[in-house]
Amino acid sequence: MLTKLFGPSPMPTILGYLGGGLLDARVLIETHGQPETIGAWLTLAIGVVWMAQGRWTKQVNMSNAPNPVAEHMVKSTP
């Protein structure tokens, strides 16, 4: 269940949800739940994109392979 919610890389997902959610919450609180200006709507859109980007970002040194292969040198053929 948590893997479906947070994906294979939970830290970027949590930070993306938190950052985008706080940005959207700030806009909705300031506008009393009804954004009317273009700037407020754009900020809401940026918050949603921020959350999506956090969800799709892959953590460094993470593998989605069930049995990752150790690093090895590959020789190129001429």
C-alpha cells in the first residue's frame, strides 16, 4: 500500500507532496478558497506540478530491478 502511495523512492515523493501541498494550501488560505487572479491560479498549478515532479523523481542509487546486477566494465567492439 505504501509503495503505491509513495513509489519506489519515498523521500522525493514526500518532499514533493509536502512542498506542493504547502504552496497550494497557502494560496487557498490567502484567497479564502476561491483564487480569482491569474497569479493565484498559476501558483496553484505550480504546486500541482511540484507534487507530480516529486512523485516521478527517482532517488540517486535506487534500482527498481528485483535482482540488481553488480556494476561491471563493458568493452566496446570496433
